[in-house]
Amino acid sequence: MPHSEMYDAPHLVKCEANYVPLTPLSFLARAAKVHPDITAVIYNDKKTSWKDFFIRTQKMADALQKIGVGYGDTVTVLLHNTPELMESHYSIPMAGAVLNTLNTRLDVNTISYCINQAESKVLITDTEFSPTVKHVLQNITHNIKVIEVVDPAAKLPEDAGERLSDTEYEAFLATGEIGNWHMPQDEWQAITLNYTSGTSGKPKGVIYHHRGSYLMSMGSTVAWSMPQHCVYLQTVPMFHCNGWGYPWTISLLAGTMVCIRYFSPAETFKLIAEHKVEFFGGAPVVLNMLANAPEEEVTEFDHNVKVLTAGAPPPAKTLEQTAKMGFEVTHVYGLTETYGHTVVCRTKDEWRDMPIVEQAELKARQGIAYPMVEDVSVLNPEDMSAIPFDGETMGEIMLRGNTIMKGYLKNPEATAEAFANGWYHSEDLGVTYPDAHIQLKDRAKDIIISGGENVSSVEVENVISKHPAVSLVAIVAKPDEKWQEVPCAFVELKPGTDVTEEQIIKFCREQLAGFKTPKKVVFGELPKTATGKIQKFVLREQAKSL
């Protein structure tokens, strides 16, 4: 027998004994079986064990199936980071359906568009959002079942809290029974639908599969050195890339998920101290808020806490302040289309003895690929050639592997464009250093071309963020008759500080080339998404009118 046939003989086939589709649902089944009494979820004064969590999700899955929810159906969820949203990451896929989490700060038209495009069969929503949902339901073009969460911990505005259906979450869950749930038939089966921010045009529906979600969880435990039974604070909204996959990762580890409905520095410090939280994540704005929290809002804790931050690199001052508080910050990079973070900055032991400013410069680099990512490279988008590892030559960051989306919902053109030449095109521009670490320089659309010269908004932001009075900064292009475009700085100052436009410009001129120095500085609070990202598209419109 030729060797080429020896290992592919007819009896060597996939069967139920040797092949099971990868799915994070298996993490839950194992956690409930092996660690039934370990606390799975903490929310305020309520604790739920893995055994009881498994029972609840089974019941919810069965209740959904009893009203006709099954394979290929979409269930949209509009909730804060409460246990019901954690449960939805299991119960909805256990029914064979697809979980669609929506940003709680979206407007009526955008929510309506997403629900209509996804043809959602069920909407699970918190009564806090009744003013918005009331108008959304008038825009839905098909029949939809509404299930409402009534949370005593909700801080309801005067016009909120109205019941829009006769189906309450707990009562609906009680109609279900255990045992009627199933694994996916194929690991390529969709598990979730996540909409991009839609900063230009309509938001795109990004489809995740069971295999990718399983591998994302596996990779996260390795990249972040997460131990069994660890305690994780879910500060990242679970509607954002499914909370970076941690609602599933935590069951893999049989750990404990601490839910926080409303983020605030005071509540975060309190929960860290009370529950011995070991891990949490958030945008740099979250770290900034913690670093600058008033003394009366800080609850002391006596253990180290590991923090993942994604997006723009945190300023050196923020890293210094958070380190003193006991936070060990790691910088990561990713996109909705990549299940969240897929690149991590690996801190080296020799960095720890460096001055904090030098550490910050090194930690500002997004880093190397996560273990479950096949490849992350900076390539020339024109001919797909590799960019030199010199830390200077700029190209587009491209990725490939099992934690790349299936594609965009009902959008074959955008899917084909994103996957051109066998890579996922991030549209982010970056460089690669000799040690193979990648550093994000800008979004392709955020590059400012001033007099024919490229200006990286990230580079200018990094300089301005070092000013002692600056809390947050965003650089966008401002139209200019002579140079076509010039950098325009939008700056949010720290409380109790004061600085002038001239002082900021002078500060930049001392560290940047003249064409990179902002020609205009605007002070005020910066517009942000629910995850803390600065909405540059809003600032671009403001810059046009200056």
C-alpha cells in the first residue's frame, strides 16, 4: 500500500467516537459536571454555582425551543452586563440559534436596522431601555417575541421601566425543562452575530462560528496566563465582541464571573477588593478613569490585578499610576471581525527595571499573534509583499486563522473585499519591529495627508497624551486650503487643570515635525462609544466646520 493511502485508508474516518465539533458549550457542560459548587456568576449579593447556571441555561434553551426558536434563528439581546446576558451566551446557542448582542447606546434607527436585517425571532431586553424599544418595535417588519428583564438594581430614568410585553425573563425561563439542548452539528455553525459600529454607512453584521469561539477562549487562557477558578470582572460590555469571549473563557476555567451593570471607578474598586478580582479588561479610557479617580472612590486592595487594554496605547502617566495601584497592564489589539483581541504585547522581564516612560513606549506596541491565530503580518496592500521589520516602513495589518469571522451577514461584496488574496484586511496601518512586534500606527481612513506628507494621528496623540494636563486626546484631519489637510487636536483635560491652545501646540512643536504639529486645538469632552472608544467620525464632522 502506498504511504499516501496508508493514513487515509477507508477505515480511518471521522466518527462520533473520534470527532466532536468544537464549541464553547462543552466548557459549560464540563464545569457543571466537574466543578458544580464553584461560583460561576456574582451579581450584587447573588451568587450562582456552575451547577445552577447550567440548569438555568438548559431551561432557557428549552423555553426558546418551545416557542419555535431553532437552528438558523436569531435572538437579539439588549442588556447591560447582568447575569441574563451571561446566560444568553449559552442558552441561545444551546437552542441551536444565533445570539445577537446589541450596543445598549445605539439609536432607534440603528437598532431597528440590525433587528430587521438579522430577522430576529426574539428580543430579550431590559425594561430600562423601554423608551427606545417602544419605538424600535414600531419599525420591525416581522413578528418578534419580546422577553423583558426586570432588574431591581436598574437605575431607571423617569420615562423608563414600562412593560412592553407580558413575558418576563424569569417567568419565561421557568417554562423550560432541563435536558433538551444540543451541541452544534457542525463547528462552522454560527454562534453569534455582532454588528460593527457603523461609523461610515450601515453597520455590518459579523458572524462568529462555534469553532472560533472555542479557540478564542483557549488562546486567551494561554496568552494571559489565566489559572483555573480565577475571578474575572466583566467590565468590557458583553455586547462588544461577546465581551472579548470571556463569558465562554470563564467556564473553560470554571472560574467566577463578576458582573457589573454600570461601570464606575468606585464600583470597580469595591468589587475588586470584595471578590479578590484577578483579571479585567477595558479601553484606555477605563484605565484613565481608574487612575484619576478621587481618593474617596478608591477602595484599597492587597493583591495584583491583571488588566487587558485595547485600542490606543495608554499614556505613560496612566501606566505609572495604575501600576502603583496594583494593576499589571497588557496591551492587546483586535477587531470585531477577529472575535476581539488577536495580538498581544508580551512584556519582557528586562522591561521591568526600565523607567516607566520607556516601559510605556514598549508596551504601546500591539505585539505578536495570540496562540490561536495562524498569522498576523504587516503587508503592502498593493502587491501583498512583506514589509521590512524596521519599525518604520508602514503597511496594512492583515490576519488569517480560525478566529476570523465567517463573513458579513447578507453582504457578499464586503466579505469578498475583506478576504481578498487569502487574508483578512484590517484597514489598520502599522509597522513591524525587529523583534516581530507589530505596532498600530493608524486606521487607513485616519491617516492625515498634509502637503503630500503622511501624518499618523496615533503618533501625534501619543505626544499630546504626555502633557500633564491632558486626560484624553484625538487627532483628526481638518481641511486646509494650502495643505489640503492639517492635524486638528480635540483634547479632554483632567479635572482641575488648565492649558491653552498655544501651550499644547508649543508642546507638540518641541517633539514633532512642523507638518505633524496640530494647527488647531479644541477643548471639551470627547464623544465615546459604550466601550470607551473615541468616535472620530463625530470629530471629523466638527473639524470640517471649524
